[in-house]
Amino acid sequence: MLKPDDAKTVVEGLADAAAAKPLKADPKELRLPIMMLKREAEDAHRVALLEGYAKEPGAKAFPSGLIYKELKKGTGAKPRATSIVKVHYHGTFPDGNVFDSSVRRGEPIEFPLNGVIPCWTEGVQLISLGGKSQLVCPHPIAYGERGRPGIPERAILVFEVELFEIK
């Protein structure tokens, strides 16, 4: 958490820089407080996004952080964590930008449910065969602090997943 004195120093430094005045603090001393301030703002934004998804009609928030919303009711069985499933999925960031989509590729994928991100292991078990649901995955149950190529660190991911087959 940013200390009040650090926040004051950052604000004064930004004001001095905007007014083209000499900085009172060494820019190296400002690096950590600025990073902390940025992290706090990003965290607040993530919390607000997740709260918004959780308030959508039909959405259910789970203790893990998963936010689940059924889009199309299935009529069959539900998979277990040890099941192999075949699904179509469409993955976006909260701003709607697509990062991956089997739907766009035109080919569903098959995988062991316990071999994917925790959000999927938990969320896909809630979908009945033939159903389609939205899974909102906060970073601790997605790709974590570091992300992965194409997915930034601490990213919230939104998936639409349609379950075709359970083995």
C-alpha cells in the first residue's frame, strides 16, 4: 500500500514535471511509489470489473473468484475434474478484444479438464452437456501474476464455453 507521504511526493513530482519545474525529488526515488500507485489503480479497476460481472443477471460468484453465468442450458451430464471434454470456446479480455477462440478456428478442442487453468477446471464442471456458459476468470485462477504470451500479467479473462462431449 502506498504511504501518504509517497503519494504526496508523486503528486508534487507530477505537478512539477507538468509545469516544467525542476523536480524536488530524485526520479529514482519516485519509481517505486509510482509503480505502487499504478498497481493500486489497476487493482481497483479489476475489482470494479469483477463486481460488475458478478452483478449481471444470472451470474454466480464462487469463493475461488470464478464468476459463472449460464448462457444456454444443457440437458446432459456434467463433467468431473478427471473428465476429458470437447468444447468450443471464445476467450476475450473485459474490453472485448479476443485473445483466443476455437470458434474462430472452426474446430472444437479436446482436453483433460484437470490439465487446464483452475478457472476452467472449476467452471466447466458446472456446464451440462450441450450447454454454454460464460466463465469470468480473475488472474489467480487464470494465468496469474506473470500472464503468458498474448495474455498480460494479472489479466481478467472472459470465456464463452460450449460443452459438446464428455469422456
